[in-house]
Amino acid sequence: MSYYLIKELDINLVYPWGMTWIDDSSMLITQKNGQLFLVNTEDETQIEVEHEIPSIQAGQGGLLDITSENDTVWITCSITKNNKYTTAVYRAKLEKNRLTNLELIFEALPYLNSTIHFGSRIEIKGDYIFVTIGERGGGMIAQDTSNVIGSIIRINKDGSIPKDNPYINNKEWIPQLYQIGVRNPQGISLDPVTGDIFISNHGPKGGDFIGPVVKGSNYGWKQVAWGGVNYSGTVVGDGNIWEPGFLKPDYIWVPSIGIGGIKFYSGKSFPKWNNHLLVASLKFKYLSVLFRDGGDFIKEEIVFKDKIGRIRDIEVNQDGEIFLIADEKDSKLYRLLP
């Protein structure tokens, strides 16, 4: 384990969840309780952003991930209807300290009673946005292509459906679906080398993994569990790590690390990490680098552990400095320095 300087910024946070850069020194940070902050990482100031997103903090849900492009912001959250819940995506414009032109552009149907496994990471690639949708504890619902529960969806930035999504060649898939068979994917990152998108996915007791988002593919939950078992100790499906016909993850953890946010690193602050993957562990409270050789992830190196709590998300600025948030009640924004 190597050691680096962790600077605690004077930014007060309560169970933060997602971050996105607005410019070189300013970012937006979400909190599960519905608050959204505009934070300056240089002068360490924070301003609450006014908005009307009807997110609800219930179980693992709340105001969750966020991404942006110029003054347009996309935010994921859990919302409720008739005492049931789902994952939703809103688009808005940032005007000073206020979100305007708010629009619901996606809601994961059906709404369910469960308040777990919302997934809810979001990433931009070209003209599209990709959103991870957890299976809400529903298990084999992730194999049902008549809904989006337990999937990765791809939509246009306005919420409309891309014309080449998998449903074009497979009428059993509803239009938003891009990939199925995931459990609770709480990390997503665009690979600067290949242009592929990768997700992190929570297994049950064991079986957390990293893997690519591949059009029309199926990771197999809940027929396979990638080396994990049910929390009771019983096997999942036939007890296999993987079965023919399903996509193989690229890297698996047994036991689970409670994998959170991921981020491919690019920058000059930590040159040996360039084009390798930063990984946040919630369970073991560590930040690691998952090194790769060619297209294969080969080894994990823990950067630090037990310093800031349950690490939720990772961002990198233009200089390659790393910013972290932790899933803690009394938390801060942290900057990692070499």
C-alpha cells in the first residue's frame, strides 16, 4: 500500500452521492437528502443550488448521480408514486445557483415497493447518455426484457430513443434497453483508450465486478452470481460463476468489497496511473487502482484505507488531482495529492 496526502476541504457534506465538474475549479455535488451544492475547490466555498427535483430519500434512494455538459445537467434519483419507487433521470439548465427548465426524461418502469438497488450512475458518450438501473432486489427480474429493471439503458440526451438500440433487432427488448442482467451497478466510467463504457456492479455475498457495457449483452443475474452466494449462504442459480451465453466480467472480487464509484484516470499528478481504473470500496473504505495490461485488468493496488470512510465517488480535475466523497453523515470533500 502506498501513501499519499489526503487534503480535507472545508466543504460540509451529509451522505453525498455524485459529482460533476462545471469548470476547472467548480463542481456540483449531490446529497441523498435532496440537497445539491455548487462547490469551488480552490476557495473551498459551497452554495446550495435551488431545484424542484422530486427525489425522495428512502432506503438506498435519494438524489443520486449527476453529470453535465456546458450548462446542461442530468441528475438521477429515486422518485415515488403510489407508495412505490423507481429510478428516474431529470435534465435541467444550471443558471447561477438554480436549476431551470427541469424535465423528467426517463423513469424506470415498473415502480416497485423496494427501496434498495437503484443503481443510478450516469455517463455521457457522444450523443448518448448511459444510465445504470439496479434490480431493486428483484433477482430474476433482471432477465425480463419487457422492463428496464436490472439493466443499462441508453437514451439520447433529450430522453428519446436511439434508432440503433438492441430492440431494432430483438423485438423482445423494450427500446431503452442496452444491456441486461445486472444487480446493482453503482459505478460507471468512459474508458479513454477504447471509448468503451465500464460499470462496477455489486454482487451478493461475493461477486462484485468490473465489466464493459456491450450492446445487447447479458451479465446473467440472477442465474449466475460471479462467484458470490446469497447472504444466507445458499447458491445462486446453479452456483456457477458464469455460464455460456452470458457476458463475462473483466475483474471479480470474492469476497465483495462493496464497490462504489469508478473512474479511469488521466492526468499528470499520478502519471503511473494513467489509463488505469480508480476504484472506490464502500465496505472496506479504500481507494484502489486497478491496473491493466492491454485490455486485461491484472492487479489491484490499494492507495489508502480507513482514512475518510465509505468511499462513494471519484472525480479527477484538469490537473489530474483526485477528488473523493464518502458515504458518511459528517463528511467533507477530499483532494488526493501525490
